[in-house]
Amino acid sequence: MDSRHLWDWSLGSNLVSARCVWVGAAGLIVFLLVVRALLRLRRTEGASRAAWSGDRGTASFEFVLLSPILLLSVLTLVQTALVMSGNLYVHYAAFCATRAAIVQIPRDDVLDEPANVIAQSRSSGKLSTIRRAAVFALVPVGGRMPEANEDAEAWVAALANMYESYGRTPPNWVERLAGQRLSYVDAHTAVYLLEVGEDAAGDVDYDELEDGEAMAYGPKDPVAVRVTHDLNLSIPYAKAIFADEVPDYGEARFVQATVRAHYTLTNEGISDRLPPRPAIPREP
């Protein structure tokens, strides 16, 4: 099975996807039933206009009773679609982080981490680059912080400069949205290195490295990275269905659902160092 099929299986078999399928199916069934009932009420109201005018009031009252159910089913379907797309982006972020990892791990950082060695630490330059790859992949589904942090402001300035270099005016979202979303994703995304092993049953096992723990890789060793993101839920009422905890709307700034994904690739850490120069002079 190639890596693309493994990615598809991981996306389709996790708990978030299963919840989206069940909630989406239930919301769609309720939506169709309510629409069917409203269509029948409309036909009933049209047929009764010539008979008793009081029947119109009854049909209107039933329409009022069904409207909140219809609205809630629509909100549920919209939130389900957003959660499913967020789940997709988290899996893509896991791929981006792992792709960055197999390039960063072989890098020889003499002062901190030698080639094919990386530490699960905030001070790790390699891990910071890996995490940055995941963070930027999640910007499209991020929430909005009240203000952008310093790193996000630098990114906003770079985006504006890119548009201006092509003689175009930067869109409004560059100034109003991009920095706030990057700040949210940066604050609500964690990246963990995984040690790939085998359990007693012969299945593949993944263990997260502890904080400060370093790991050495060999050429073609499996490199696995897990991305955890607190997905922002923004649709009123329906967001409580997917929330990790019962939201306190009076205090909570964000209502969130934790989404996790991991990906595995082979290390590219083949030593490219040349052997020492021979001491014996060579004759042409």
C-alpha cells in the first residue's frame, strides 16, 4: 500500500471522520423530513384557501414550529462540513510536517543537533521548522485571535509585499484576517515526534517522545510526526455537537474540537560527506 492510500485510510478511519459521517447523516435525514413536511403543508394550505380561511392559520403555525428544526439541521450540516474540512487540513498538516522532518533531520546543525539527530524540545531549530510547516498548512481553517502576534505581522507584511511586487493592491483579507488566523493556529497547534516500533501482536506502534528527549535516525528509517490542532468551531448551536467540552458561552472565547493526525515517511539522511583526502600525493 503506497503512502497516498495510507493517508486516505488514516483520514477516513479516525474518530472525527466517523462522527462527521453520523452527525451529517442524521442532520441530512432531519433536513429532508422537514422539507418534505413543509412542502406538504404548502400544498395543504393552497388546497384549503377556497374552503376555510382558518386552515391557513393552522398551516402557518405548523410552519413556525418546523422552521427552528429546519434551521438547526442546516446549521448542523454546515458545521459538519467545516469539521470534516478541518480534519482534512490537519491530516495534510501532518504530511507537511513529516515531509519537512525527513529533510530537516539529516541537516547537520553542529552547535545544537548533529545530522540525523533531533530533540523534542522548544529550543530545537529542526523541530521549529517542522512545526512551522504544519502551522502554515492549517491557516485556512484557523480561528481568529483578537490581535496578530509579532511573527504573524511579519508574514502579513511579506504577503502585502508579494502583491505589491506584482503591481497589485493587497486584498483586504491580508490585513484583516491572515495575521489573526496565523496567530490562532500558532497558539493551538502542537507537533510531536513519534518513535516507530512494533508491539507484541506485530502491529506498528507509535510512541511520542518525551519533552527534551532526543532521537537518532539512520538512513531510510521511518520518520513519523503527529500534529494536534484545536479546531475552532464557529457555527452557533451546532458547534456544541463537536465540542470537546460543554461550552460556557459566557466565558469561553473559542469552542474547540481536538483533531489529531500522524504521517510516516522514510528518512533522507544519507551521509554525503567525502572521505578524507589521501596523504599520499597523486601523480597525474
